[in-house]
Amino acid sequence: MSRIHIQFLDQEFHRVLFDAVPVPIFVVDAEVSVLDYNTAAGRLAGKDRRLVIGRRGGEVLRCVHCMGAPDGCGRASACRTCVVRKSVRAASRGRRVTRRRGRMELITNAGQKPSRVDVRVSCQPFTYESRLFILLILEGLDGY
């Protein structure tokens, strides 16, 4: 094996590569709980990983519908039509790539009106150590 191939197998290299992707990427489970995220997603979700990891996507992105639901993200009536939730569900059940366009209502700053944001959602399921994960890519949140 050449020296360059050894670098590609290095865990630190993969973290740098993941963080270099300029679009928000989250690693989530079938319930849309955030397990990891890249730097671009950190600009949306927050840089303090302790406050993000384990929380559901709508809570992290400040979805107006989950903010009003007593049990949070995934429990409001609007969650049934959520483009993120539907995409993750389809990817986890069908074990295939899903791509969808949709609109989200997100709160940008505390006390402000919600912003309607058109988003492109791509999901790719993958298995690691016999556990299913979903790669969730969100495009169109640049100005958010």
C-alpha cells in the first residue's frame, strides 16, 4: 500500500474531509436524532456539540412546528408532512437514496417571525457495525 492510501484510511483525514464539504450534512438515526454533523451544519445547529448531539432535527434547526409541540420534533401534526422526516423515513425503510424538495418554517432568531425556506433534502442510508444510519444533506439553507 502506498503512503497516500494510508492517509485516506486515517480517521482524522475523514473528519477533515467531512468538515470540508460546504453543505450541511447530518448523520441521523431513523427518528432524525442527530448523531454527528459537519462544520457547515454546525453553522445552523450550533457549534457546541453537547447541545446538538442526541436532539431531533427539528429542534436543532428550530422548526416552528416542533417548537409548538409539547413532545417536540416528530410529534406535531405538521411532522407527518415534513420533508426531512419523510425523506429520512423513506431512506431508512427502503435502504435507498432519497431526494426531495420541500419547504420548512424555521425560526432564525429568538423572537423573530418564522422564515419559510425552500430546501433540497437528500438522504443516503448506510450501515456501520450492524447499525443503520442516515446521511442527511440539506441544501438551500445558505441564507438561513
